[in-house]
Amino acid sequence: MKQLRGTFTVSVTPFDEAGEVDLQALAAFVEWQIAEGIHGLMPLGSTGEFLSLSNDELTAVAETVIRTASGRVPVVVGTGAEDTREVVRKSREAERLGADGVLIIPPFYCTPSEDELYHHYKTAADAIGIPVMIYNNPAVTNVDLTPRIVARLATIEGCRYIKESTLEVTRVRDILRLCGDRLTVFGGVLGFESFVEGAQGWVAVASNVAPGPMARLFELVADEGRIAEARALYLHWLPIIEAVFGPLFVSGTKSLLTHMGFPAGPPRPPRLPLPEAEDAAMARMVKEFALAFPRP
């Protein structure tokens, strides 16, 4: 079983001109990400618009990424849903397709209690033989997996990772203090800061457009201890990281990729493409940072 570690791209789902999932473009995207040095891939997360895809599309996306990656980097598939039974079904399917792990967001409508959260994650983890990455993103789920709750979830065999997506970097410190080696922490929003606090990974949006630098940022801190050099790299790329943070993380990322020459397509409603002025700002940023997707 692969150890999950490093910068993982929570990848976009490209759509063609007719609004259908473009699996050929997705395969080309995976090849480019791996060639650029990304440490892992995470399809069907929030940036992948998983809530806007049909079950058949979810399967096709996961299958395409796993097949194209072909074991060269780990693939963790998002399998979140409101219904625990659906999470189990999707997680089993991800395992059957060859995923190295699953990312599970808490139920995001029913406002579950702590006991319900424990049951949800234990049911999913017990149903599969690959690790579960817990996903804490209270800004969108109305559920805050505090370090104390996370410590309880970490007692579940199979719950071995967490994507911690708040802006409180002390969460990384406290999760590690409470969980020890039972749980490996991935930053969700904060990369550099989480690495300094001891996180062993980052689920990054910005690596959709700059996989090499985002992967290098992890290596400089976690593998080489070159903090000052890492901070300089981080500050250089901070405008890109900030450009895809917040409510425009899907439309902004797709705008950047499109201006880079990658056929990302528009987001699916209710998300809309960026307004003209903001899209033009993304085009200028692509030029400023010399971002480009290789021509076939």
C-alpha cells in the first residue's frame, strides 16, 4: 500500500464545447501533471465539481485518472456524499478501479452529531481495504471536525489521513499532538504553513496550473529543510495560490488553464464562467508567470 505524501492536485474535470466530460483532455492533463513532478492526484474533489457529475461520469473520471496514472503516482478519489450508503458504494467502486485511497467529506446537509460522524466514517472505512482521508472544510460543509473530534475519528482503523482545510494552521499542530502517528495531515488551503507545522502533504488547487512549483515547495520544506528558500518560492507563487482560493476556485482555475492552452471548458451551473474583467486578469497572470500547457 502506497504511503500518501507530498503535493496532490485536486484536479479539475474538463468539459468539451458541448458541456460533456472530456476524458481525452483529462488523460492529457494527468500526463502533464506527472511529467511536471506532482506527487499525487485527487480527482472528484470540490475542484473537480463532483456534485455536478452523474454517477456514470464520476466512474469515467476516476477510471481515466487511475488508468492514465498507471501507478506512477498515487490517486485518491473523492467519494463524498450525504448518504453513508452512497459513500460506501462509491468508495468500493474507487477501490475496484485501483484507487490508492478515498477522500470523504462529512455529510454536508444533515449537520451530523459527533456520534453520527463517527458512524459515517467507520462504516465507510470498514467497507474498503484502502485508506480514508477525512476532509475538514467547515466553510462549505457546516461541520467542523475539530482536533478533538479528529482524534476520535483517528481511532478508526482505515482513517489514516486528513485534509485540514481551515485557515487555522494551529489545527495541524493540534491534530499531530493529539493523534501522533495514527493520522497523517495534509494541508487543504495552507501549504507552506502546514508543512512547517509538520504536515506531510498538501491537497492543492494551485497545482492544477503550476504542479512543478507546488510540488517543489513541499520538497524544500519536508525533505530538505530549506525553509527560507521555500518561503521565497511560496511568496513568488502566492498570487496564483490566492487567485484560485475562495468561491472562484473552480471558475478561476478553469480560466487560468484555458488561457494556458488547456481545454478545461467552463464550470457547470450553478457555477458560471468568470466575468470578462476577472477573466482578463487571469489571462494577464498567465503571461506574467509564463504558464503554459504543452501543445500536443
